[in-house]
Amino acid sequence: MRHKFGYRKLNKTSEHRKALFKNMLNSLIKYEQITTTLPKAKELKPQIDKVITLGKKNNLQSKKNLFRDLQSKTSVDKLSKILSQRYEKRKGGYCRVIRSGYRYGDDAPMAIIELVDRDPLAKKVDIKKKAPDTSKTESNIKNKITEPKVKSKK
């Protein structure tokens, strides 16, 4: 039985654990799906549910509390504007943990934690589209090919 065990310590100091979960919360809010180890995912699930519930209140005090916990203005804005609208009628259970096998290096159990009804395009937020390179034109390429290379004597 697990009596009097509040949470998993994950073999980390308290400051490291707080920073780890703050970063994981911000990543989960930004990308709406992350891959991590199973114990970390199980510990993150109640935290993201509490954060989304706090974001649904949509008043100044809840935004201050969210910023205190997340320390990211973009995450707080996305929670209060987008995710609170999405989960307006849902009373809880905003995310799911899916087991995804074992990691190659150390055989640790891995899991995918994702928001329910997530936006599939949220994973591609940071990917920039390639623009055609205009600095290299055909004339520049031809000039480089036709010019003979001259060695300087020193």
C-alpha cells in the first residue's frame, strides 16, 4: 500500500523536480503532446489538469497564479484563450497517458502524454518553412564557374 507517499521523487532534488515539471508543463501546453518516461508522465497528469482548471476561471487572480507556476506569458495566454474555450464543457480529464514501449539505451518505460482533443498542427509550431534562397541566382553561379581561379604568391 502507498499510504503517506505524496508523490514520486524521481531521484531528483526538490528544485530540480520543480523546474522539470514547470518545463514539461510549458512544453505540453505549447505542443499539446510530449514523449517522456512513464513515471514522469504519471506525475505530470494531475498537474496539467489543475493548471487547465485554473485557466478556465479566466480572472486576474487565476492568471497571476498561472504565471507564478508556469513563468511563461505565452503559455498563460494559450491556457486562458484557447484551451479554456476548448475544455469549457469538460469537467476534468484533460489529458491522457499512452504507453509507448521502452527506450533503447536504458530500457526505461516510455509514454506519450497528450491533451484530449488536441490540435495536430500544434506540434509544428517551431518548424519554419523554407523560403527559396534568392541570393544565389543563375548569373552568379555562371560567373563562378567561368572565372578561373588565380593563386596569389606570398
